[in-house]
Amino acid sequence: MSDEELIKKTIQHYINGAISGNGDDMKPAFHIEATIFGYIGDDLFSGPIKNLFDWIDENPPANELEANIVNIDIEGTVATVRLESSNWSGHQFTDLFTLLKLNSDWKIMNKVFHLHS
């Protein structure tokens, strides 16, 4: 598989976890030390990626989620991905991911998101 295909596979784990409402389904996409940052209203949602997994587990599945990879930029062992998601329990998100190639696997190291009003 090409790097682009492997990255898409990694992002699909993230999407699958959102749809299932199960943080464990999302975990394969992320490095164990990954972080997350973004605002929910005026409140900063930040910290270790476990915070995202916990949030996923505490909220209903996003059964009607529509997610679209808008951009993948790869340079050697690093990459960025922009993902646009709508119908996530009635919300729209823009996610920006940074990924690192570890051996032959691509892992998300950081997720920064914007929750559209």
C-alpha cells in the first residue's frame, strides 16, 4: 500500500470509532502519547488523547456521520490530514491531524479541531 492509502486507513479507524461510539475502535489510529486540542463553545478541550476516547464512550454513536478527507500532505515520515465531518450528532467539525510514520504504520500524533457553530 502507498503512504496515502495507509494514512487513509489510519483516518478510517478514527471515523469508525465516531460512528460506533466506541473509543476502542478509534485507538488504532492514534499514538499512545497523542494529544487533542480544540474549543467546545468557550471551553478548551485539551490534553491526552484518552480524553477523546472517554468522550466518545460517554456520548451516543454518530450513526449519520459524513466524513470527507479534504487534504493529505506527506513529506517523508510526517503528514497532515484535514478531515471535514458533518452530522456528528448534529454537529460539524474540521479536524487537522499530524501523523508520524513509525516503522510502516502511520499514527496520529495530534488532533486539533474546530467545532462549527
